[in-house]
Amino acid sequence: MYINLPDKRYYKIGEVAKAFDVNTSLIRFWDKEFDILKPKKNGKGNRMFTPEDVKNLQMIYHLVKERGFTLEGAKKKMKSNPEGIKDNHEIIARLERIKNELLQIKNQL
């Protein structure tokens, strides 16, 4: 899944949820379920996600929503082979960005 977020240090939970096209409650749920997510909390207690957190959310989204893993299955997969999943996901994300660029060029012609 291609995520279009501006380059920032921290993203609010609403920005992240909108980028993934899910509810903020799902992002909060995944935050509680997956130890790999470690968003910072500001003085008000609002979650602030780093770009690394967004990458981890992309991996979780890919496993759960796109590949159909259960939460327990996704946790096991991420613990057993985190680098392999990360590498595969980066390759997929790169290919999706190239596809989007090519589609934009096609539409301009």
C-alpha cells in the first residue's frame, strides 16, 4: 500500500489513520497489540508517530489487511523474520511508487 505522507518528524494519529484509510481506533488498537509500535505521547497524551512507526504500521497493514493474517499470526511472522518482511515490504512499496509515477505520466500524455 502506497502511503502519501509529508516528510515530518511526527505524525498525529488522525494523519496516519487517514493515510491508511482506517479509523483512529484501529491504529490505537494496533498500538496496544504490537510491541514494535512505540509512538511518543505529547503533554495531552496524544500519540505522535515517527516515520519508523509509520513503516511498521505499513508492515502490519500489509500482513493483516492485504495478506489476511490474524493478529497473532502477524505478530509471529514479524518476530520470526522481521528483516525479510521489512525487505519485501520495502520492495513492494518502491514498486507501487514507480507504478503511481508511471500512471501519472500516462495521464499527462
